[in-house]
Amino acid sequence: MGLMSSTALVVFAILPMTSPDVAFAQSSANPPVSQRESTQDLVARLNPQQKQRFEDASKSFSAQHYADALAVCKQLLNELEGDAVLSKFASEAALNSGDPGFALTTLKPLAKADPDDWQVVALLTRACAESGDTPCRDSGMAHMLDLHRRGLTPLTLQHYVVERVKANGNTLIIRMSLEPWGYYRVYALGQVLDSDGRIFLRATLESDDAEQALFAKEHPVEASKGIRGFSLDGYLETGTNSNGQRTQTHYTYKFFVGQPSYATLREEFVQIANGKATPLSSRTNLVVP
């Protein structure tokens, strides 16, 4: 299965060519999406010096120089206190540079002012996860699903980042799906990046529709209750073949009766990222469609 290779996180990078509208909570009431400040709205009211600094921060973020982007955003927030666009941008930069505490402090007022802002909820969920606040993390994940069911997340939003974890000198990014997607119905995705930010290994929690008949035969009681079978899979990049086609090795690690909890899934992804998981089977030199 060919999984996406983009390293961009769910919420922005706040670059003008890729950034979705972001929210600006002006009161305790929930403003309609159309009334939330966008990146373009923010830029329009910056003076020339501030615009240049904002552009510099965006370029630093894009280059994965997150600490530099955060430093500039903090300066701008001193001049534009409470601005939601800057606050979310700064929070993601803080998370990427290992400072979940700043993100928590910055995001909580925004979440209180506008609990329907999916970007704030996603970032706050991640800040809770990376600060070790499990109840807050799980509450945020449930909140994201609720927003999705209510049609308050973008139609194009497939999944969101729950946390980044250091693993064996690399970085593991764990994403949860708002709905299962792809041919194999992916419920969760773990991307392992090397020190240069390149994804070389993916882990997935899948529930392939084609496998459910066999699951029902082997687990009739569970299947009669609507419980699905799940598999834990891995996809290792193996370069290109003689025809110049991208190839992967596929690993099957484990099967689950019903969807495992995030805590269980996180531990499995970490084991895979650290090279400590033993696959049940593997297939190599598979051409990525």
C-alpha cells in the first residue's frame, strides 16, 4: 500500500500557499467559521516589519527550524497578544521543538473561547499527549471525533497528529484517522522519520473489509456484536527497482479482536519504530502503486 509521504503536520505550517483558515476566538461565544481570522486576515493587519518577521518565521518552520520560528512568534505575540493565528503557529512550533508546556498555556484560553475550533483541539490534544496528560489526550481525541461527526473539520482532513515520539535516534509521528481511509481502511498511522526528516518506515492499524468474513468465521460472537478484526502492519521503504518503481517491504506484526486502545497502539508503534517488534510475516520488493 502506498501511504502518503508528506512530513507536514495536520495544522499548518501557516504558509500562505498551504495554510487553511485558522480560528480567532474573540469571545466566549463560538464564532462561525467564516468569522474566524485567517492567515490572510492576520497578514493584512501587520505592519511591514511584522510581515517580514512573520514571513521569516514561516520559512524557518518550513525548513524545520522550529525553535527559530517559535522565537519570532513569541516576539510577535508580545505585540499582538492573544492572536489566535499566531498562537496556533507558535504552539505547533513549540511542540515541534519539544516545549509542550508553552503550547498548553497558549492553547487553553483559545479552546475555552472557541471549543469548536478543530485546529486548537488537535494541537491541544497533541500538547496533552506530549506532556504526559493521558486523560486530557484521550478527551481531546474524543473531541476531534465529535467535531468530525458534526461536520466541523475540513472534508479533506484525513487524520491528525496526536504526538511525536523520539525513537532510536529517529522521530515517530503518530496520527489518528477521523475515518478509516485507503484500500485497507487505515485507522491510525505511525510515520518514522530519520534525522533529515525523511519518512522511511510506516506502521498502520488496519481493518481491511476483505478480511472481515474470515474474522467473522473465526470470531462469530464478536462479529455478531459489530466488532471488527484489525491488523498491525509495517511498510519499510526499499528504494527503487530496475524499472525505477518505488518499492517497499510489508510486515504483518499482530492481529487484534476489536480496535485497540490508543495506549496499546502507541506502545506497538514505538516498538516497531525502535526495531523491537518481531513480524509474523513479511513480503519484500513490493511495488508501491
